[in-house]
Amino acid sequence: MCDIDFLIVIAAYVIPIYVANGCALLFGGGLPLDFNRKLFGKPILGKGKTFRGTFAGLFFGMLSVLGLELVMPKWFVADYWTFGMLLVIGALSGDIFASFLKRRFSLKRGHAIPFLDQLDFVIGSIVFTLQMRVPKIEEFLFIIVLTLFMHRFSNYIAYRIKIKEVPW
């Protein structure tokens, strides 16, 4: 595989999941997905996972998939629309599942758990798409390392512009 093919693969994965995850944060707020309900005395997901954020993540994530689907080569995956939809749903599901786990351990919103906080949406998206395409190890590792850096950078920016309460 030549270098441009590698970059196409990376873009095919990261653009939809970064857009979905970022827009969920950017447009979040409002009614929590768990309706402020509790499970065994603890919030199910917490106030950080909202309908508005989730729908915004889905909408803008799918919009990015639509744009990429027009240019994505068929050798990557035969049906990029379905693949991209699974990436977006997997990214949001991974993030929601991580919140569920954090609430089970009584961790407050914003409490940092190294690697879980940075990679939950990436792992979710890859798990959701494994039946369509298994990433090569070098693709997977590149996406992980890129995401660790991008997550730190984007969260710091979100903190500075006051859409996040913590810089991680």
C-alpha cells in the first residue's frame, strides 16, 4: 500500500468519529439521555450525555460520512455509507458506555481515566465496524497515537473556550 492509500484509510476512519465525538461535545447540553435517573443510587450516565449532543454527533458525523462516501475508493470498503454509519454510532456508543462505566465506579463527571477517556469513541467505532473491515495493525496504532494527541489538543481548546470544564 502506498502512502496516499494509508492516509485515505486513516481519514476514512478518523474524520467521521472525530466529527461525531466533537459535535456531541460542542452542541451538547439539555436533557440527559438517562433522564437524570439512577441505577442502584448512582446516575446511569450523568448530565454530560444528552439528547442534543448525541443527535448533533449523529447528524454531523453522518454528514461527514456522506461527503466522504462520494470520494471514498471502493477498494477500501464496498459500502462506505454503512461503514461510516457504524463508525459514527460506534463512536457515540463507546463514549456513552465509558460514561456508564465511570458512573458505576462513582466517578464524577470530568474525572480523568487515562486512555479510557481518550480512546472510548475510537474503540467503539472500530468494534462496530469489525465485520466490514478489520484495520491493519499499523492503521490501528496510527489512529490510536493520533487520537491521543488530538484528544489532548482539542480538549484543551474546548476548555479554553469554556465548552469543557476540565482540560482533559
